[in-house]
Amino acid sequence: MRALILVDIQNDFCTGGALAVPHGEAVVPIVNRLMSLADVVVATQDWHPGDHGSFAANHPGRKPFELAELGGLPQVLWPAHCVQWTGGAQFHPGLDTRRIARVFAKGTDPGRDSYSGFFDNGSDAGPGLGRRKATGLGDWLSAQGVSQVLVCGLATDYCVKATAIDAAGLGFRTTLIEDACRGVGMQADDIPAALRAMRQAEVQITSAAALGVTAG
Ligand code: VGL
Ligand code: ZN
């Protein structure tokens, strides 16, 4: 069984959104066509409470895109985004949601960010940091008999990267569809570095075109 994981294809990560990824919405027509390649489609949804600790506004005197700390981990401070029940947290209106079997929310704990669709941010080592809390996505995919996952969505250098690396680490044969992703790219090397980190973690990288899918 092969699953397609749609990472955070939400209004706030698209043009005009609170944390817009350049050309984020360009992935939508491609991912809609990728769905036919999968036996099952799942989506992750960044779903923060208004008091989330990743928001710069919740750190007096700090600005978006500065580096801070959250729950003992380094944390990039973001503009408030994907706040629960707001339009920015909704999926992009062009996304074909009919084939999404399940949605996994993440980032609901105000004290911890959650880039991966599988686990909260955190360290499995290190005293005091605790084990990472699972969203349920890994167990759910396994229960469906999924052995292979295709990963696409937003943003390449944050949630897509973390989701793909965790998928591979959990033993799923993992393929990133590079042209069905867009990144934040705060630094010029961030997106290439994310691709390198994924390759290092045994994530295969391909394109929709190589799989016979075009944006049309
Ligand atoms: C994301 C930053 C903050 C993402 C989510 O979906 O990549 N990035 N929250
Ligand atoms: Zn977020």
C-alpha cells in the first residue's frame, strides 16, 4: 500500500497568507493529480492555539524570523499562523479534499512546535527533553498496511523535511516529490540543505513529471 502525505497545504502558507511560502499555491494542481498514484491520501494540518510559543507575538520584544528557545529547543519565531478555526488554517480552496482519508493536526501544544506530521519537535536523547509525542499518523499508516509514502506540500525546509525524515526513520519507503513542494528559504541554502538532509536520511527524491504527472 502506498500513501500520499499532503503536508500543510494551508492558506497561511500560500500567497497572501500570514507565513506565505513563495509560490506555495503552485503545488496545488500538482498534488491534486498525484492523488491518483496513491492507495490512500492523508493530510497534515498546522493547527496552533493563539497563545502558541512559536509565535513572535507571544515573546515580548521579539520579531518574526528571529531565533529563540521553546521547551528547551532552538525555535524560529514565526508570524502568528494557522491559528485554529481561522481561514488561514484552512486548506487551500483549490485542494481536492475529497480523497483525504484522514487529517492529522499538529502544533496544538502551546509549549512545543511540531514540524513533522508524525511527532512533536524534540529530542529522543538529552535529559529533560522527553520523548517526542506522536500524532498518530505513523500507527494509522501502519494499520492501513502502508509500506511506501510519497511526501509533498509546504514547506520544504521545515514541515516537509521533518515529515519525510520521520517517515523514513519509521521504516516507510519514502519518496519526496520535489516539484510538489515549496520552501520558506530564509537563507539561500535552506532548501538545498533540506534536500541533502532528506537524502542523508534515505528519502528518495523525484519529481511529479518523472512519475508521469504534470500540473496541466
Ligand atoms: C511550518 C513553520 C511553522 C511548515 C509550520 O508547515 O513548514 N513552518 N509552522
Ligand atoms: Zn506552525
